[in-house]
Amino acid sequence: MKQDFPKLGIAVLCRLFGKTRHAYYDCLWRKESSLVKEDIILQEVLNIRKHLPRLGTRKLHYVLQNKLTSHQITFGRDYLFDLLSEHKLLIRQRKRKAITTDSRHWMRKYSNLIKEVDITRPEQVWVSDITYIRLPNQWGYLSLITDANSRKIMGYSFRQDLAAEGCINALKMALNNRLYKESIIHHSDRGSQYCSHNYVDLLLKNNIGISMTENGDPYENALAERVNGIIKTEFNLYASSLGFEQTGSQVNKSIKSYNELRPHASCDYLTPNQAHLQSEKLNKRWKKYYKNFNHEKTDV
């Protein structure tokens, strides 16, 4: 009798609620299956964020679709938002404010050549900018050159000063990484580094067109600003408690992961390295989202 009591109790409760015992056990099985599903998804999220520590939820959703095919797990974007929110894994967006450009100088400034340009191929337009990383008792300055079509970081340099040598080193790396022979336009702000004789001379020697912002508006160099934000926000490089050398190593790893692993909605969800090898115009699959999860509101 004692062994039958639990079954009898469940049967009585089920009758009270107008349910069958099969429905009760089916609910338990579904709950257990749901917990296993959540655990697998969360483990994959943590694995991805080892290399892309602040990758947004919409891109996580895209990457996870392929990774979880073998588990026969499917889920929607809103489900993932809710799951990450429940486990406090949504990414907080930070506001940035930095001035690394001094355009009040005597050197020649160039016109904006890319206002009406339709960018359709890799190495058609390169955009350049400098951003900062806060270090213990000092600053580090990261110069980046990004391909406007593929979003690939072609060259970079991390230095302890804002001298033109950092931008020149980044440009030399970009030239060494160049894959195509077509003409290039180099677009930047009007900072003294980009207007310096050595930098301009290197561009001219390589038959690269020179384009610059005209009104001091960051939207004139929005793509470069966006890549700065991705590197600092998604790879935890707003500030570093490490020394300069170790932070430099972290920058190297972050840019490698960015180029090789991070999909871009602006590039048909290809990584920058994959997009850079495409000869056809890339589909843009980004848009603004208005559902408010208190953290992530837009995606690019």
C-alpha cells in the first residue's frame, strides 16, 4: 500500500484539476527537456564569448543556429533575449566620449570624396581613425584602418602617444594586407596625423586617393567610429588594468577574433575575412529594433 500511495496521491490531484496522470508526467518531461535546452544554449553562449566577449544577442542568435543544429534545438530571437536577461548575460551599452583629433593645424586638408560613392567592392574605400584605451596611469592610442565594404580591419597600431607614426604603421600594415589592384580612396578626419607630410606621401606613392571629413561631423566618418566602438565595447577594451605590452597583446587577439569570428549584419552575416573575399555586392541585413530589453536596443 505504501508504494502505491504516491501514485494514488498524484492520481487524486490530477482528478481535482481535471488532468490525467499522463498530462502531469508529460509536463515534467517537457520541463526537464526545456532545462536541458537552456543549459546547452547558455554553455554555447559562454563558449562564444570567450573569444567575442561582448557580442550582441542578435548576432549570438545567428551564430548559435548553426552550432546547435546537431542538438536539434531551435529558438527565436526573443526567447534568447529573455534567457540571457534572466541569467544577466545581456550586454550593457556604454556611451563614449573622447577627443583624439586636432584639426586646428596649418597642414593641407582634403575634400570629402566619398559623399556620393556607392561602395560595392572590397578595397574601394578605407576608413581610418584613432581611439583611446585607458591604462593604469596612462593612455594607449589605437590607430585603425578598416575596409568600408567588408568591415575588415586591414591595419592597426597601438602606441603610447598620438604621434603620426602610429597611423603610418597602421597604413603600412594595411598596404601589406592588400589583396586587390583596383584603386582605393583613403578617408579620415582632418587630424594632424593624417595631414602630416609622411602620411600623405605614403598614400600618394601608392596611388591612393585622399578624402577627409569637412565639417567636423563624426557622421562623416561614421563607419570608422562604429568599428572603434565594436573593438572597445565587445572586446572589453574601454579600459585595461594590464600594462601597455599586455594590453597590446589583448588588442592583437581582439582584432584577430573580430576579423575571423564576428559576423556583420551589414555584410550578409559574413565575418570580415569572408566578406573581403566576395566579389559581389553584399546584402545588408541590419535594421533598427525598438523592443526594449533595457540593454541592447539596436544591432549592426
